[in-house]
Amino acid sequence: MGCAAGKLPIMNPIAHSPHAHAPISIGKVMATVLLALTPATLFGFWLYGWPAVNLWAVSLIAAIVGEAFVVRLQQRAVRPVIMDGSGILTAWLLALSLPPYAPWWIAVLGSLFAVIIGKQVFGGLGQNVFNPAMAARVMLLISFPLEMTTWVAPSQAPGLLESLRITFFSQPIDGMASASLLGHVKTEFTRGIGLDQALAGYYAPMDMLWGSRAGSLGETAAVLLLIGGLFLIARRIITWHAPFAMLLGVAVPALLFNTIDANHYAGPMVHLLSGGLMLGAFFIVTDPVTSPNTALGQFIFGLGCGLLTWVIRTWGGYPEGVAFAVLLMNAATPIIDQYVKPRIYGRDRKGAALAVKKES
Amino acid sequence: MKLFDLRGGVHPEGKKSLSVERHIRPLPLPKKLYVPLQQHIGAPATPVVNVGDKVLKGQLIANAQGAVSSSIHAPTSGTIIALGDHVAPHPSGLPVPTVTLESDGEDKWVALNAVEEPFTLAPEDIAARVAAAGIVGLGGATFPAALKLNLSRNSGVQTLIMNGGECEPYLTCDDRIMRERAAEIVEGIRLIAQAVAAKEILVGIEDNKPEAIAAMRTAAGDGEVKIVVMPSMYPMGSEKQIIQVLTGKEIPAGGRPADIGVLVHNVATAFAVHQAIRFGKPLISRIVTVSGGAIKTPCNVEALVGTPVQELIAFADGYAQPAARLVLGGPMMGQQFTNTDVPMVKGTSGVLALMSAEIGQAEASPCIRCSTCVRACPVGLLPLEMAAHIRVADLTGAVDLGLKDCIACGSCSYVCPAHIPLVHYFNYAKGDLAAQERSKLKQEATKKLADNRTERIARIERERAEAMARRKAAREAKERAAKEAAAKAEAAA
């Protein structure tokens, strides 16, 4: 039975249901996350001036060019990979975790490491085990400890010309070097100075909240990061489980030990507002690729990240622990996914069919 | 009434306002009707008419065949002009055995066996009349209704649930039938309840149908039929989900609603039951929603089974603009079709002509493990993990993750930001799995036959050897006896 051409008004290939889709795409997800990061980033730009802008721009350009190059080597289409925005997000997060006056090659090396070794080597988007931005940050921290821990206190921002010299010719800025709060506390401990003295004149909660302090480009404005995170939760891009658990994982032991010995252990507010915790809680541990895929799994993952962060900060060799904690928990993600699964309808937790029950 | 929590689910844009205010109108009598012999789950019906036969409206034209099947009746009066293949309402567009009926324009009913006092009928009698009327589940699954009644009557029914969820976007046929024919539906529900001796009757209707809820409440009065308002969510109208939300019970994996003392029927099925028992009318027509952005005047029509879909689209004033996709059923679980010559069947709830903006189709990109699908799955599966296993042809891994528990509702595909056709993966894998299981059964059967043959040959050889041994023994015994006799004779001599 031949079908005359006129009887087939539609010549599209056969498509499977559903014939409808939620108005969402990977590009939109990434764009929303970038939007959520923008206030904290702009604040960082304002706080640290042009060097911060340079560093951010260099990070993004290096990531885009580097990713395009390796995707080309794999003979895959470049455009969709760049347009999905994941490489840009990675570079952006990395830039926010760098000292704002770091030299340009730190940003380039970090970005290339993140998108090439951290992501494309594993097979590209969705395949990597470790968070690329955190892997790059840890690589930089271990390889270039000096450049990665030279902080500046926010003061009068340098002019554009001077900023180019800072970023591209590694010109040291006299009298501006400073230490982040956690680094300062750690140094003072080694000198036998207790927490009460170490914090005196260094820890001002309101400054911490609003970000007027030494630190990475984007980690200082705790409130703006929190707002960005809450925006993502409201837009259902992330859920509260991992961020909340991470903050809990830091705050609970901090409170406990601070109550026992206030002179040796910083309190929960110091921990919550310092270092990369807010950035980590809302933008790093919520990375879908490297975190578990159930709500409970994400909670466990976040809790682990928080506890490890606190342990490394308190007893580890480095003043800051978010990046290390995240990488360690990334490695645990597959095993969390193996053991934490939703209960299937009509089955018990172990997967056996429910018993046939009847009421008479 | 207290409702129970449901896992997952999605909230697609309803789009019901396109057609919801349009009254059900009968479609003008088509000139030709193409009635497929299989419009239900189970075996196709066997035709009992021949080409050239004159039939009356409602006359049996094909008989149920085997345990799971359903009868088919003439949708109008006229002449059978063909028994043969016609394009099927299926994405493949492949032909299926079909009875083609040319209408004589008189639409003359066969003599009907009406029942004056339907509530005096015995349960078995109700089920028998439902079977004779060729009623199948009109919610979309098209399982023979009488079979379900008989199975449930035998196992006992605590709760009869009537599904008025209609959670698929665009579709308004159940909403309209509940608004316009509530009294008939309620009587049909009570007849179903009588057929299975149900102790409790719940009619679940989504809260986006306030007029239907009001009409059904009025019709039900203070009687045994309880109208329950459920939140609007997809897939609320899925059998497993509506049971869970109304009773808190779950069907055990691999089981049936009867296992937990529940029977679920669609409200439109109740109307068909009412028509069959009260007036003796078989199921030959149904309400269909013709809608979608590409349809000029979306509407609800009552159309005869076998009507070419083209006539329904024409009745809705045709296309407002070129359709990007044509769908039978709702957009979430409906099937695409390309040939508008296909007939509508008992299970056709909607005919949709969608624009590309409504479909939201895009190239699939890599999975970012965002687990939106995990949150959307009403069953508690891990769609992303199942798809990863299926992608590398690891069906066992997918089954271990619960592939067989997937209800194919499409919620995961709907929400996937990477536009991965997850439910397509699962249906493909289920098909592959079924093929594997069939081939395994076949292999086992072959092996059994081969084993039987080997055993048979061995037995024949053994028997032959034994027979030879017996003969040999007998011969030897004879010889020995002869020798002994000779020896005796010699001794005697």
C-alpha cells in the first residue's frame, strides 16, 4: 500500500515521547550560576581594583582558548562545548579563589589545568571525578605557595596602568602585603600566641560579612556569596542539602571545640565567614558532576566537606582547607552513590518487592 | 480526606485552557470507518463479518479471541467493504488488520439489550455485559475492562479508585465528560463497584478541574461515591501514583493493584459501562480532545472509533499553522504519527498538532549528573545511572537499578536540562530485554527438545539392547534346556 506524498504532511524523523520539555538547558543552568556569582565578583573588582579584573579576564580567556584547542585535537565540534558555559564557570570559580594580585601566569596555568587535565582528559563535561577549579587551585597552591598566599589588604585600588604591571609583570606592591585571617591565626599559633590575641584587631565580624578584608578575589564577601547561593536554591538550580551540610560540618565542631578551649579553637562565626567556605558551600560542593546524585548523598557529601575543612584548618599544615576537603570528598562520591539510593516504588530499601498485604 | 505524599513528579504547563471551555460536540458521520481488530492489550479480535455484509450500528463485527482480548462492534450502519490491512495508529505507521466500513448514512442501531433495573444484576452478569460491549480502559492502557473486573472480584476489592486525574497537558476529554455527563459516570461507577463488591469508592480529580469536581460532587451526593481533590501534578493519573496518593499503599514490585485490594478505572470507562449496562450500547465512540498550538479551533469531540484522524483535525477547522509534530494522546506519553489517515481507536484520548516551540526539542548534550531526573522520578529511580548503563549496553546493570520498575512517564526526559531522551533509552532497553528473554525462552525450549531427543534415542537404544539381551538370554536358556533335555535323554537311555 503506497502512501502518496500528499498524505504525509510531516517528514520529521519519528520522535519518542515526551513531546514537551521544561524550558531549561545546560547553557541556561550555567548562565544562572554565573549570574549568581556576579555580585560577589563585582564586589571583588571594586575592592581590589583592576588587578582583579585582569586576573579574572585572563582566567576566562585561557580556559576558553585552552578548551577549544583540546576539543579540536579530539576532532569534536568546538562550538557546543564552549557555548555550554561549563569551562567559563570553572575558570570563573578558579579566578575567584586566587589572590587578586597574583601574576597572570598563575591564572593561565590554573585555567588550562582545570579545563584540560581537570575535565577534558576525563572525557569532557560530566565525566570528571574531581572539581576542576579546586583541582587547579590545589595544584597551584602546592606548586607555587608563595604566589598563592601573597594577599593584599583592600585599600586604595591601584590605577589601570599600575594594575597591568601587577598582573603581567609581577611587580610587588610594597607595604600592601597582608595575610588572610586563617593564615594569620596559623602563623600566630606557631609563634605561641593564643587566639584571643591573634584575633584582636584582625577579626571584625562586620568586615568579614561585607568582605573588607584580605583574601581571594571572590571569597571575601560572605553575604553576597550567600545571596547568590540562595538565589540558586530559589531557582532550583541547586538544593539546600550540600551547602547546609557543609556549613553545619564546619560550624558544629567549631562551636564544640571553641566551647571547650576558646583560646585554641576559633568559634563558628570566624570559620563560617572566613576563607572560601561560602564560595565552597554554594558554588563548589553543589557542582553536580562531582557530587552525589541523591539528596541524602549530597547531605553526606557536604557534611564530609565541612568536617574535613574544619579538620584541615584546625590541625592541618595549610591555613585553608576547602579545596582539599572538596577533592577528598569528590573521591568518595562514587561510593556514596553506590550506597545511598532512593527507595524504589513497590520495593523495600534493599530492593526486594514489598509483601502482598490485603485488608479484609 | 487525608492525602498521602507522592515522590517526584513534574509540573508541565497545562495548556488545557485551549480546549477546556469547548463543549463536547459529535463529529459528523464519516463516510468510511477503519476499525482495527486490535485496539486493546492482548490478542486481536477475530472478524465475524465478510466483505459485502450489511451491518447495523453496534453490531458485533469481531469477537474477542483468547483470555485477554476484546470484542469490536460496528461504529455505524453500513457495508463492510474491506477486511485487510490499513495504516495503524502507531509511530511505525505499519499496517494492521482492519475492518473497513462504508457508512450508509442512516446510523441505524442494532436491537439493544437494555436493562431497566441495572442494580439488580449479579456481579458476574455486569462483567459479562461489559465484556460483550467490548469495553477497554479508556485512560490509555486499553486493558479489557471485564477481565479486570473478574480478576478483582475473585481477589476481593477494598478500594475502587476512579481516575479523573487527567494529568497529561492539553487533554480535556475527561474534564468535559465529568462536567457534562456526571450522573451517568456516577451510575457507571456504582455498577463497577457492584461488580466487584468494593467497600470504598474514591474518585480522584486534580484540583485544576473545579467545575468537574463540582459536577461530580453534585451527581455523587451523599452516597457511597466519594470525590477526592488531588493536587495537580504529573503523573498523578498514573495507576501506581493515584493509588499511592489516595490510599498510601504501593503495588508490590511486579504485582497488580488487586494484590493490595485496589481496582483502578478511568472515569470515561465508567461512562462506557453505564451506556453498556443501562442501554446495552457497546463501546463504539469516545471523547477526544483535538488541540495543540497548530490547531485552529481546539475542541472536544465525540467521535466514532475508526474515524480517520484527518476528519477530527478538519472538524477543529484544520491547522492554524504548519504542525511540527502530530501526536496521538497527551504530549507526555502520547505517540507521534505522521499519516493523518490513521483511525482513532478506543484508546485515543487526544489528537495534538504541536508547534516546535511547544515541543522544546533540542540536541542532546552530555549529562552533567545534575540529578534533576532523580528528583523528578515518581518511582525513585536513578534515570541518569540507568541511561549510563544502557549507553554501554549493560542491560543487567540497568535492571539492577530498577529498569523494570520504570513506568515510562517521561518526567525525567521532560526536566533533563541536557535534553537527553532518557525514557527513550529505557523503552529501548525494555524492548531489548524482552527480546533477550524471548530468545532465552526459545533457547531453553530448544535445549529441552534436544535433551528430550537425546534421552529418547538413549532410551530406544537401551530398550533395544535390553530386548537383544532378553532374546539372547531366552535363546541361551532354550539351548541350555535343549542340551539338558538331551543330556537327560542320554542319561535315561
